[in-house]
Amino acid sequence: MGTPALLDRYELLAAWHRLIPEVEHAGRHRYELDELGETILNPAPSARRQIVLTDVFCHLTEQIGHLAAMSVPVITPALGIRVPDVVWMPCERWESFDRDEPVPFAPDLCVEVLLDSDRTHDIDRRVTSYLEGGATEVIVVCHSGQVEFWGSAGRRQASSFGIALSLDSMYFEEAGVSSRGTVRG
């Protein structure tokens, strides 16, 4: 038996459109499609995860502009259609596609917040796929509140966008140290 074929962008979009009527009750973007077009249902985020997502969104809009969005579906080269927690890209990129459809490329900046999430098991694949799909940077907020910045050359010490996230430690599993790119205590 052969290896299943990965779906191309158009096949993924067709599968996405077939799925929409079936999952409207679950919330518009609480699901993703893997590279074979299989449905992945994401559990609803807890209140504390929603607060952290909102904090990250607010930090991005304050520091690099208002063109950030939460829970936007993105077509990735190797993982299907995924929904990063927060994305940001310049205006001209937002204008280059139909915004009622999944973004046909990875936005310049993608953020994944692992708090209360089962994405930990595939975060390396997500980071790689966003970067291969055109992202300049991927930010991962870990369960402990540690903030990681990733680029095409690997993990970075700081954001290439100059972003500093100051997230309240009360929402994380372990209190952090007050410093640029980490949790304040």
C-alpha cells in the first residue's frame, strides 16, 4: 500500500469548503485540515488562554501596527490548513487575496500559544511549515510563559520585528523572570 498523496492548495480549499457546512455549529475556525484533508477539531480555548491570546494580539498591534488578526486559517506547504493563534502582515499582503478564504501563504508573523493547547506535540512541524510557507518569524509562547522567536535560521534571541512580549505570569504554569521576551512576575 502506497503513501497517501498530500493535497495541493486547491484540493485543500475544496475540502475546506465541503467542511464549512458540517462544522458551523463548532465555530468557524475551531477546526483545521491536515495535509491529507482530514479534519482536526481544536477544543475551545480556556478563559486564561483567551486572555493570553488577546494580550499577545494587543502587544503586536501596539508595537508593529494594527494589521494583526486572531485565528485566521492559513494554507501551509506541508501541514494543510492550520489556524495560528495570532498572525500579522503588512497591508499590501492582506489586500493580495480574498480575506473570506484561508490565507494562501503564511503571514509574515505567526504566533502559537501553547497554554491549554494540544499543539505541543506538533509545534516543531507548525513552526517549520509556517516558515517554509513564507513567514519571516514564528513566536511560540510555551506553557511556562517562556517566549521563543523562530526564523529560517532557527531559534533567535530576540524578535526580528523588535517585539517584546510582557505577559502576566499568573496565567502560566510556572512564574517567570521579568525580562524582554519572557513572562513578568
